Amino acid sequence: MSRRWFKQWGWSYLPVSTWGWLAVILTAAFCMNTFVAVDRHSHSVSDTLYGVFPYWVPALGILHWVAGKMSNAGTR
């Protein structure tokens, strides 16, 4: 089994294995779920943005960290 889940693409990473795609899909599903939950009780667009920010930033940061560790950039 390949240890490489992502490949570096500019400043970001692209998934190159099933595990990489699974991580991206789970992160996207989490972000969509939090958007729906926060937007249900928001009164404006800025309420929604302020509400999802504390969830999306750590989720995307963790995905980027995992991608960095599971790519060739992390094995140098």
C-alpha cells in the first residue's frame, strides 16, 4: 500500500490515493454539515460566515497538515 496520499501542487496538495480522496470528502462533508447547521439559525450572510469560521478554519488546517505529512514533502 502506498504511503503517499497527496502530491504537492503549488502551495496546496492534490489527492492521489483513495485515502486522500476520503480525507477530502470527509472534510467537505463536515464543512457542508456545519454550514447547514449554522445557516439555519443565522439572520444574515455575515452571521453565517462568522458562525462557520471557527469550524472551517481548523478543519481545513488539519486537512492541509495531513496532506503535508502524507505527501513526498513530508518525507524529505
